[in-house]
Amino acid sequence: MEEIILEIVAALRAGRAVDDRELVRIQHAVLRRAADAGAPLEKRVVAKRRLLPYYHRIKRDEPARWASWNVTPELEETLLRTLRMKPRRTASGVATITVITKPWPCSGNCLFCPSDIRMPKSYLHAEPACERAEQCGFDPYRQVATRLTVLDQMGHATDKVELIILGGTWSDYPESYQVWFVRELFRALNDGVAAVRGSVRRRPVAPGDADGRRARIQEAIDAGTMTYNEAWRRCYGEDPASRRATERQVATWEELLREQHRNEGARHRVVGLVVETRPDAVTSDALAIIRRLGATKVQIGVQSTDQEVLDANGRGISVECIERAFELLRIYGFKIHAHAMVNLVLATPERDKADYRRLVDDPAFRPDEVKLYPCALIESSRLSALFERGAWRPYSEEELLDVLVSDVLATPPYVRISRMIRDFSSHDIVAGNKKPNLRQLVEHRLRKLSATDGEARSIGEIRFREVGTGNVQLADLRLDEVAYETVNTSERFLQWVAPDGRIAGFCRLSMPRAAYVREHRSELPVREGEAMIREVHVYGAVARLGEEGTVAQHQGLGRRLVERACDIARAAGYRQVNVISAVGTREYYRGLGFQDAGLYQARAL
């Protein structure tokens, strides 16, 4: 290990870049020398994932030995970037930790939705986050502890964390479970990496599997003779261990508030909290609870804005219900992350393109983020019967790429397409796209188009333009403003843009229409004359709190975005700006003149 580190240090000191290919060359050279000396090493002993933990251990436990390496602060910065695993994990500016709630009855029964009784509805055991969740017994504390430890070992800063809670319709779970689950997430982050490492060694068995009934129950689901909810009742609802676990999974709002206050100054601060739900579960009461929990973004299962397609796929909701959900989510200040599916039953490539354009262009919708992915056939879904009858078929790769490329080109500059596939294993997919690099294929085609079609050069979609792990020249950035309207707000998307179109940061300002607020004032948390900052995000690899960043973060870009948003709201006649701040960003906004005010922080204009 030391030999490899020293070779890397020598190369960096000489001004040579050490990419993955060069690192492999160094590793093979060390392995050959060890073999020649009669002390062969296994390849895994010198794997890249082991180098960074080794470096940190020597620096922490053997300071004299580390000092002999003569690693200057400037050299260390480059060395850590070289050793870091999967640098894009934190390239968006935060470290993301995804956790999964326990299996629970689902209020929907969609045709395409898989039913794995080991998981919440629509999720599969083989998905990475789901596999980790089951190993942790769906314990939120252990799930966070596991990811914190792994990210730390991979060399990623975990000072700023976005927590993503997945598991179907969040509001279907009892309020006491919601409060307990979120309290445990905050408690794990507050305890920190060192304090929780011991907890990840335990791998409890999930309730309901003591006698192996789940496999037999799953066979009945796959055969279509039992619904997911019926299976849940037999597997968990009638299981004494599961019921006892549910009785323990409760917490009070006061306990959660204590952990939230702790997190305001913790080493691992929550800068975003995300839950997912169905449009028909979006009510003022539900959103008030979600906001009290500390959530800042809501993922919502739209799938389609075509009523005929919704009905054919058993969604059980109306387009008007989806429109109402968007209205409420936006007026509450949440970032809206819509799920959209192509290749559903009754869909065609042209119909899908028109559907997506409506989603991103119609003032009734216009989400901030989109999960855009193709429908895939999973054995446990009700779609199997239609596939067998020939009533549904998956798109060919060419058809699918054509739709997705068209959708990206239609995406406005204020929308981010977060992903284009589900993390389903190819073994679980009976029919449909099995390529995990689907997004790369789409972006390759977009770049190819850019080389031949001038119109394609102006791709606005945010993720395509993110600074990522690259550097930006701050002096070259310009502040660009994009205005658009929704049915109940006037929106301003403020973005720092480089000359080549890359985006270094952005702010979402929402100015509610006075007439809408007056009409619905009895159910809203905001008053007339109050604007809302729904998101401030600066890109670049995560810089540790209190340290200077090497890219866009910690350069004052966020502060300037906030000030410009306040200027716009003031000029439009608003007397106050609210911000839907995360728990871990409250102190930041206090420094910008905002004061705690119920569900939000507020600044008088």
C-alpha cells in the first residue's frame, strides 16, 4: 500500500496526471515486484478502494510516518481527488444517501408496478438501495450509518447530505412511523461516522421471514392469485414479530425537533430531504406534515398526463388530480420531482413525445426535476398478462432512443432529468430495456446531433450542463434569468452559466399569484405578498463545511443568487421572501438575513 501511495505522490509531484489507467500500471508493477521477491500479493489487497482508507489511517494513527511522505496541503488535495472512488457521487454538490422504508400496503394497483413482497410496492430486492435496506432490517439509522461509512471510505465529503426516502406513497405510512423514521435519519447523521461504525456490523433479518413463507407468497403474487396488499397482510400484518417491531417504531414530534436542532450544527448536515408520494395523496394536511419533518423536495408519480393512458395502466387518478398536486406542492415551496414513464400501455413513440412536451410546457405542470424512464416488464407485475396476449410490447432500442433524445431536446433550462432507468437487475426484467448505460447512449446521440445539427447545440436540460467534477472560471460566469409561468405562480430560474453553457449554480424563485392565495388562504401556509425561494444549489464536488472549495462551491455564488431573487421579488411588489430551507441550511440563511418563521425562514423586503 505504502509503495503505491508513494509512487502516486512522486508522479503528482512531478506534474504527471494519475488517471485510472496509470493507477492500474502502478498496481501491476507493485504486484510484479512482490512476486519477484517471493512474497506475492493478491490483487484485491492493493485495490483502489483500499488506498484512501489506508492513507487516512496512516495520517491519523502514524503521524511520523505520514510526515515522512512530505505531502503538502496542495499535493494532498490532488492526491485525494486521485484516490477518490466514483467522484460523480458528490459532483452535484451534495452527498446523496438513499434509504428505503419497510414493506407496507399500497393505495394503488398500477398495471406496470412490480410486487416484491420483500420490499415496498414497486421496488425490487436486487436494487442496490433495497438490498442494503433489507440487510439493515429496514432500520433507517443503520441504513444511514452504512452509507456514511462507505462514502467516507471512498473519500467523499459527507458534510452536506441529501436524504432520499423511497418506498412508495409516503403518506400511506402512519404519522408515528414517519416521525420515527425521520428522527432516526437525523440521529444517525448527528452521531457521525465514527460513532455509528459499530452498528453496521449487524445484519438483522427482516420481520416476516422467520418460517420462509415469503417465497411461497411471492409465487402466488407472480401467478396473479394474490395481490400485494393481501400478501402483505399474510406476511407482515399477521406476523407477531412484525407487529412488535411496528409498536416500537414510534417517536414524538418533540424528539424529532431535538434531533433537527442538533443537526443545525452537526458535522453531517441535512441540506435536502426528499419523500415520494402519489398525486392523490397530496393534500394540504399531508404537505404540512411533510414540511414539519424537514422535507424540501417531493417525488411524485405522474407517469403520464394523458388520461386514456393513465386509465389503461390502472393508475386510478385523473389529470385534474395531478394538476391539483402540482399547485399545492409549488405553493408550499417544494421542489417538484415528477416521475414520467414512456412505453406504457396504449403509448406510442409520437404520443410519448407529445405527453412529455405537455408535462414540461403546460403551466399546469412544469416540474423542476424529472425521472424519465421506460416501462419494463417485471414478472410480478400485472402487465405480464398483456404482454403474453400481445397487447403490449416494449419499444425497440431505436424507438426508445428516439423518444428519449426528443424529450431531452424538449426539456427547458430549468428542468433536470435526474435519471433514465430504474435500478432493476437485468435478471428481473422479462422484456424491455436492460442496458444500464441508457443515459450514456442518449447523450452520445445528442452529441452526435450537435456535431451536425446547429439546433441541437442548445440543449437546456440541467444535468447535461452541470459543471460536475470540472473547474469553472468564476470571472467568466454570467447570471442568466429564465422567466416562466404556472397556473398559480410566476417563476424565475436564475442560473450561473459558463461561456460553454455549463451551469455552476441556480436558484428557483416562486412568486404566488395574489388571487390564488386569497382564494385558498384557509388551507395555505403562506400569505399574500410573500414570495418563495424553492431551491438554491451550487454545483461542484462537495467542499467540507468551513473549507474553501476548488470549484464553484463556497465562492459566494449562492449568496448572490439569493440577493438577486430578493431584488426581483421586491421589484414585483412582494414584501417578504420565504425560503424552504433544509434543517442543515438554516444557519446559512440566518447569515443572509432570514429568520425562523414556522415552516419556513423569512426575510422582510
